[in-house]
Amino acid sequence: MKRQKSSKSSAAARRKGPAKTVDEYLAGVPEPAHSTLQKIRAAIRSAVPAEATEVISYGIPAFKYKEVLVWYAAFAKHCSLFPTAAVIDQFKDELKDFTLSKGTIQFPTDKPLPLALVKKMVKVRVQQVENKTQRP
């Protein structure tokens, strides 16, 4: 008996084995989520320090600078950004039109992305990491 695949699983889960690189992950993501993730990736890249690297963490793409800053992933009907609960809480008024959970923001793939807001959230997350590493 074949198992039916859930449409709610991430694009990475539908691949044969986990992606080893961000480009490999993105290559397995179908449209329209692929284009949405590329825009999220570009927005994040423009807001992180030049020393930040792209990694796969927990099976999904992430940007790392001293520690993981943010993760992002594709799902059946949305793309998610995982900027940490503290960042989401700080921007909850600006995020009221999106589905939120403690550490996740869901962006529907059929609606425009708030790229300026994504950049602001990433910059706040970078500052949190900087402040954490500057403590005595």
C-alpha cells in the first residue's frame, strides 16, 4: 500500500533525502514558492553582515552570523520565515495580516511579500545577536 503524501509537508521533505546546500533545497521547490523564497533570500542577504553564511539547519535554509539568525522554508500554500519569537513579538502589529505562531511567520505565495518588513526584522535579529556577543 502506498502512503499518501501530505500536501502540508515542506518541499525539502518531498525530496529524496535532505538538501545539503541552500541551492539544492531551492532547486527542489516548485513555483510559486520557489520565486517567493528567492525574494525572501535576497531580502535577508541584503540585511545581514557580509560575513554571514547560508547553511542548512533543521533541514531548511538559514543565514548564520555567529549563530543562526533566521530560517526560511517552502510549504504547500505558503513560505515561512522563522526569525525567533522575540522578533515576531517586536513586530506583531506590522504582522497582523499574516498567520503567526510563536516563532514563525507564514507568507501566502499568492500575495505580495512585505520585503521591507522582512529586512527590518532581520536587522533587528542581527542586532540581538550582536548585543548577546558584546556582553561581558
